[in-house]
Amino acid sequence: MDDVRIPMHGSGQSLYVAHEKVYPREIDGRFARLRTLSVWVLLGLYYLIPWIDWNGRQAVLFDLPNRKFFIFGLVFWPQDFIFLTWLLIIAALALFFFTAIGGRLWCGYACPQTVWTETFLWMERFVEGDRNARQKLDRGPWNANKLFKKAAKQALWVSFALWTGFTFVGFFAPIRVLATEVWTFTLGPWETFWILFYAFATYGNAGYLREQVCKYMCPYARFQSAMFDHDTLIITYDKERGEPRGARKRGTDPRAQGLGDCIDCSWCVQVCPTGIDIRQGLQIECIACAACIDACDDVMDKMGSPRGLIRYTTQHSLDHKPTHVLRPRVLIYGSLLAALVIGFVVTVALRSPVSLDVLRDRNSLFRLTDDGNQVDNVYTLRILNKTEREQHFRIEAQGASPLTLLPEREYTVASGDVYSLPLRVRRATYDPVGAETIRITVRSIDDPNIHATTDARFLAPAR
């Protein structure tokens, strides 16, 4: 990316510093292993789920042309859009809740940018070597070795990005059919576009931009301060213990030399994927990956000093004050989140596989038969079949007195279709006198457990 430079008036200086590539050092430790596990689990789910079958179909498939959304045993229709809104609210509250407790855990372990960037870094290390080898390779002149390694890395990156784009489209089109079309070069224009677009986005964000997405493009880093307080768990450097910094021999007492525990080795900076110095305090660029904790703990072990110079802690703890995990914002976020999750699960579990809407005919309130002994009300029924197969339905109606349906017959509704039909309901004129509430039910003949009921107002004359 070309650097934009705007000279300051009368000074000739730039307002922007040229971007320097970050070469994160590979580190081993408990948080690095946890992050690796997270990458394997999340990418494993992403790449494997489209290939799982469920009752003869793809387990997870968002079939946009047919307006069906399959998630294992559940089938959602456009009319179920409320569930998507519900899920987005749950996701937002979950982000607030976990951020208030543990800081940027999402960024460090589960964010797609973090997960795919980590994968691209693995491929880069595999081809080009460790941090020092990569820096030396980039500074060196172009030769056969450099050309080969750069080409091999790009080949891995492009192949992985294309596989990612193919998998993404496989959530919206049957992936086995999609694979056949790719193999036989019969892929449609829209499928081709989205595979290439998502592959380009993956390559650009995770391979090229990397930490710049977190530092300059991600809005989460900007509004996270609104969710932090002095009881939020953050990654921080203990200045009281670490300062003043200075090199020393192993096994010596730093206090005798007027030094703190930090030996100023800069390993915490070298392992940071965004290239910041955690010793300067909490910064918006920190994604809470905890690589600096692993690096510092390793150095402390070698120097014979206790771990925790850089650690997960709270500002209150650093200030020698008690930390409160249960506090108003956590209780409010947690209560709302629990209520929404429970409500979502219960609503999805109890939702009817068929829906029924009843609309009154507005042209006339009611109509008396020629002899005046019976009265008719006309309705329009809309039946939505949310099941995965065709259903045969029968209409039933109940009221204070016997009701007659005209016409009285069975209706066949295809899977996912909305079937509209006029319905005339008849009863005795004065039994009971005046209007009443009736109950209209649509019930499947194939499976009596599949039914929907709604109430409607039946109008009739009063004496």
C-alpha cells in the first residue's frame, strides 16, 4: 500500500509515518497453544461443516434462490427473519459481556482476521523461516533463492485463499455440485465472482494488510474503551515491578543494582503481531493475543525471576485495590444475554412448522342467507408450509355454535409455499346473538402434530 504523505506547513515533515512490516517472532507457551487450538477448531468447523450431510441434504446451507436456510435439523424461511435479528442482538450483547469481563478475548482468539492471519503467518514461516530469516530475506537482493521462496509462499497463500473462497460459496450453494462445476470448468458467473472476491479479501486482509486491519480499519478497537473499566481483565505490564529496566547477568539480584525485573530484551515487542510495546501501557492496537505474556514468562524463567511481569490483570489489581468481577454492567449484560439465549432456544424449539394468517373481507361485515336463518363471514387464509416436504392440510373452525366451512375440502401446499385461499364461514344467525371470536385451525392430514391456530372475529346481527 502506498504511503500517503501530507507535508506540514512550513516544516517539510510528514503527518504520517511510513508503514514498516511487522515480523512477529514465533513463541511457545500456554496462551500460544490455546490460540493454536482455537485456530484449528474454528477453521476446522469452517472448512468441514459444508461437507456434512443431514437427512440427505447438506447440513448447513443458505439456499438463497429457493429462500431456504438449512441449519442441521432446522429449516428457516424469509418469514423467520426475526431469528436473524435475535441472533445479532445476542452476538452484540455477548461481545459487551465478555469484553467487560475479559477485555478483547474475541480479537485475540476468535476474530476471523486473527485466525486467518495466524494461518498465513504459519505458511510464511514454513517457506521463509523464522523472524531473522524473513528479515534477512526481505533485505537481501533478488536472486534465485529469494524468487523461489517468494513464489512458493504466494502459491500457498493464493491456493489457501481460493479454497477459503470456494468454501464460503459452499455455504450458499451445494458444495458437492460446486466442486463438480469447478472441476469441469462449468462454474456460473456469480459463483466465480464470489469465490474470487472472497479469496481476494482473505488474501488482502490476512496476507497483505494483517495488523493494519486491526489498527486502522476495525471499529471494535475504537469503542472498546466504552466497555472497559478498572475491573476489566487486560494484558498489561507491571511497571512497579519492572522499572527501571536494564540488562544484567542471570542469577543476580536486580534490586541490588537498582533495577527492576525487566531486562529490556524487547521480546514482548518482537512477538507482538501488531508491533506495539506493551510496556507503554494499554493501546488500541493490542488485540490481547497474550503472545507477550508467553515471551516474558519464558524470559523470566531463564533469569530465575517469578512470572507475571506481563500478565492478565486489572487496573484495580495494579493499584493494589480489590477487583470486582460481579458489578452492575456485568450483571446487566449477563442477565440480558441469558434471557435472550433462553428465549431464542425456547422459541426455536416451539416454533410451528406451519403458519396461518387470517384476513377478514373488508367489503362486507357479514351476509345473511336468503331465508335469514344463517349468516356468512368471508376470510382470506394464507398458509405457509415451513416443512421440507409437501403437506395436505384440512381447515377446521370452532365457535360457540356449529360452524360450516364453504368450500370444505383439503388443500395441498408445497414445501416453502404460501398458499392463499378464500374461506366462507357460516353459522346460525342468532345462535349466539351478535359477534363472537372463533378459532380457525389448519392441520396436516399426513402428520396431525403439524398444525397452526389463530383467532378471528365473526360478525353477526344482534336482535
